[in-house]
Amino acid sequence: MKLIRDILTGIDGQTYDNIRVGIAAALVTAIGAIITQLVKGQPVDLLAFGGAVAAILGAGGFGIGQKAHTEPGGEP
């Protein structure tokens, strides 16, 4: 449980970061959608899945980078 809290919280380790939580929720949703398609026997477009995951991680990384300026000990 500590690993998950460390991933989803900011520098202080106590406050949940809305960007990190949003990234995790979006990734779980995308993976759940792929699993649902597989279970139903529908075709899966892995190229679209990869593009969606790349967009989620890219936008999330940008958001975390922008927010780093507002956190204590963040980059100037």
C-alpha cells in the first residue's frame, strides 16, 4: 500500500496529487476497456491503445512538470 501512496502523492508523501490520481484512473480505465474487448471476443486495436496510453502519460508528465514549480523544493 505504501508503494501506491508514494506513486499517487506529491513531495510531502501525504497529499494526493490530482494529476497523478487522474493518470492512474485513466490508465486503469484504458486497460479495463482492452480486457473487456478481449473477454467479449471483439477485435483489439493495439496501435490505438498504445497511442492512447502514450497520450495519457505524455499529458500527465507535462502536468506534473508544470506543477513541480508550485511544490516546496520544486524546480525554480
